[in-house]
Amino acid sequence: MTDKTVLIGDILIPLDRYPHLNENQTLQEAIEAVIAFRTEQQDRLHCAGILVVNDKNELVGRLSLIDILHGLIPRLVDTSKLHKFEGKEVEYHDLAFLYEDNTSAECEKTQKNPIKPLLTAIDFSLPADTHILQALVMMTHRNDFNVPVTDNGNIIGVLCLEEIFNAMCATYCGIEIQ
């Protein structure tokens, strides 16, 4: 057992190192933010999405990769919402290739659209002074492993499962992650 208390404020990804956009930006800018993040952070496992702020820099939502795809090619992604088509169940994914001819034109047209209508509200964040074990339990319970972190109500970064994993290995198991 260790004497060191690890708080999530010590291990979070600072907001300036995590993709975030203003709610008035476009899908093209969202794509560029995700690509830039992945290029910069080659040691990171993944980027689950983008945080979105308003003009006052207040957190207003999240934009997942599937949200971006939905904005780019809504007809293709929306097929999962269909229930029946002439007596057939929704499972007709084998016909998805029929969208190929129109996908490029649709992406070119939709990438200039704003991201605001595609946002998912964020109803869960953690304060920076939360203990890593408490954060892990709360994140696991909610099945949410990319959580905004706040300090005095202001967003300061994101806690991902990878940061908790690395901190727990180092703190409780004595294994340094390089």
C-alpha cells in the first residue's frame, strides 16, 4: 500500500492538449482537430471525441467520432434507425456499398456544416480533487471513460481511462509506465 494520494487533477490531460472546439465551428474543423490530436499524441491510445465550448469558454457538449460521421453522411449512419423496410428487418448492411458514389459528394457538401446541432450534452464531470479510485468507480458505473474535469466549475481537462491505468500501475503496483 502506498502513502501517496493521487487526485485526478494530477493526471488529467490539460484542455490545451485535448481536442476542443467552439460550438460555432464546422465539421471540417472537427475532423482537423481529431487528426491533429492523433498526429501530436502518437503515444495516446485514442481520442474518443472533442469537447465543445461556447463563446464564454463554458463546456456545452461533446462531439464523438460517430457524431462527426453522422454529420458528414447522415443517410448512411441513419440507416440504423430504420425499423422495417417492406417487411425486412433493419439488417441490410450488405447494401451499404450502394452509398459509395454519393458519399464523396455528400461529405464535400456537409463538411462546412456547423457542429452545434450534432452535440451530445455532457451530464457528468469530475472535480479535480477527486481521488483516482473514486473516479474509476464512478466512470465504470457510468461506462464513460473520457470525462471532463473541472476546477471551481471551469473545465480544465479530460480524464481518460489510460491516465487512471497508468497512475494505478505506478502508485499501487510499483510499475512505471514509460
